[in-house]
Amino acid sequence: MELSKKIRNILIIYPHWHPANLAGVHRPRLIGNFLPEFGWHPIIITTKEEFFEEKPDTDFAKTFRDHYEVHRVNAFNIGKVRLVGDIGLRSFFQLYKEAKKVIETKNIEFIWIPVPSYYPSILGRLLNCKYQIPYGIDYIDPWVRSMDNYPSYGMRQRFSLAVAKFLEPIAVKNASLISGVSKLYYSDVIKRNFKYRNVVDVEMPYGFDPQDHNLNLEVDLPWSGEEKCIPYVYAGAFLPNSKSFFHLFFRAIKELKDKNLIVENIRFFFLGTGNYPGQTIQEMAKEYELENFVVEKRQRFPFLHILSFLNKSVGVLAIGSPAEHYTASKIFQSVLSKKPVFAFFHEKSSVVQILNDTNSDHFLVKYNNSQSKPELYQSVINVLQKYFKVKDWRPNLEALNKYSAKESTRKLTIKIEEAINS
């Protein structure tokens, strides 16, 4: 595709950037990598890395193209007592000050703010009021969400929800565009806040940058040193509302083990699951007498290391949640690993369509709200029995093109143009 003759400036405000290897950083990275192909020059306002809490991933910068103009700002330190950890809040005023400076020295035609962190979305409203520049908010995750799927919510989470209900209408009031990785993440935002005027919206998945998979690193594998280990990998965060799916998975594995239908040297590696509350995956495995079959490493791994682990595994585990809106960006890396994928998602999740389109749905368990627990369990065990016998796995990778980050960027830029002209 030819580059547009006229390159226009888009200001992207996101408080994390490399070397912070957080899931959210991939959204502006994947979109930003392709923006120049559609006539837009990405100017990033973010925070200096010394204010990040996360362990730096120095290799992560290799996945960013070289066309970005990046402005980094200070943030307030956390201090000895961690009262405010959210970097979007700690750097809010500094981001605003830098955004004003950039806007006053460059011709900015649109402002795009992915969330979370949610607080910087308010900057769109403030900058729009001051400079009349149209802005859009992109939902990587919902801000105001139902607690039905989060029974373990405590006082802190309830307070956060109350704050979200108060602040979100302020942030989106003047927005010209609402986008998101799934329409289910933002459809309620539009229903609640745009009763008396229309707003442009667009759904586009995270997608993927094929260049990421050409950056092979020599890394130590989590199963290095284990002779004859047969590794299956789950990579990414564990969400507490996924717990029921994990219990069914481990219960099925135990039954297969007890019936000698899986080999003794099989291992399930759960990598980068995070510091979530409650029972750990390792503890859950022990409950089913599977502690020798399961390895959980909760710390985050560098992104390119995860790609290497997936590519060198025997199979990939992609376990979602009972929430129909849940979409896992990691499904692209799972399919692109070219290894058999066991997937467990709500039947309305966008993951289901992706797996169908790519001929990768042979080992997919689809959950629906009307299923009984015994019915769902039987589905899990039936699929797993077939999964561990797979000999031939041929996903249709060309079918992934319509889900690529380049295609998502194309969709976004079309809607940005519509938002500007509406």
C-alpha cells in the first residue's frame, strides 16, 4: 500500500511505553506501527521509564517501528506507602502539560487515548475544551463493568467502580470516537452517554504484527533440564472469574491421568499469570493431585520470550472466562505458534469466530449460559481426549489477515476521518 502524500499528526496519550511489557502497551504499539501506512504520524506522550513499577523488558523495543515521536514526562513517585499506584493518575498533570506543549507547537488533528489506565481519558475532554481538537477513547477493557462475574470484589473494587461511574461520563462527554477491542467492551458506554447525539464507533481487535514472529531470541525455556518433558503452555494473566473454567480443566486432566490416558512426563506451564487474589493455579492443581504435572510462574515474562515458549511447546492452552465479552488478544500468538490450541471460551466471545475462520477450532470448548455443569464438564473431557491425540495441525494463517493490526489500523483511520468530518 502506498503511503499517503499528506501525513497528518495524531497524538496518542498512554502512560506506559517500552520497556514496560504490559498487555495494554501492545494496543498503541500495534496500531502505531501501521499508522504511517494510512497517512498518520504517531506522536506519543508517555511517562519516563524510571517511574514504571514493572520490571523492564529491554528486548520489547525491537517490536516498535522507528517512526514514532515519543515525549516522556515525569510522574509522582509512589512513596513508602503505596496509596496511589496507577501511573495514569500519578502522571496525569504532567501528561496534560506536555500535551498542551505538543499541541501548541504541532498541528494535531486527532487525539486517541487507549484505556486502561482510565484516568488519562479525562485529558481528551480537557484538551478538547481548550483546543477543540476531536478525540477518541479506545477500550482495551471496560471501565464501568458489571460485578456479576466478579464475586470476590471487595471494598476497594467497589470504590473503584463508584469512581468509574462518576468519571467515565465526564471523560466521554465530548468524544468524537469510541473504539475498542470488542464492541461488548464499549456498547454500554454509548448507551449510557450518547442518548442525545451520535458518536462514531469502531470495533477492532488487537491483531498482531507479523514482524514480531521474525524476532527469534535464544532464551532458556521453563522446561530446560527436564528430560523428555512434553510441555503445554498457557501464557498470560489469570483472571479470577476464569476460576470455574480452570477447575473443570484440572478435574478433566485428573480423570484422564487416573485412567492412564495421558503420559507421566506431560507438563502444563502457566506463565506470567500475575499477582491475582485468592487460590493460585498451583494450589488448584494440588487440589486435584496434579502438583507434579503443573508449573506456575506468576511473574511477567518478556513478550518475545513468551513467543519463543509458545513456538517451542507441544501445545498451547487458551482458557478464557464465562463472560461473553471476554476476548483474549493472546489468541493470535496462540494460533501463530502453529501448535495445537486447546481453547475454552464463552460461545459469544470473538475468539470463537477467530478460531473458526483459521481452522483452529478443533479443540474448542464453547460455554453458554444454559449449560449444566455436568454437560460442560463432559465437553471439556471429550475435547481434551482428542487434543492429546492430535497428529496433524494445520491452521489457516492467511485467514488471520483480516484480524491483523494493520487491518485494525485501517478500520480505525477510516473512522477517525469520519469523526473529524462529522
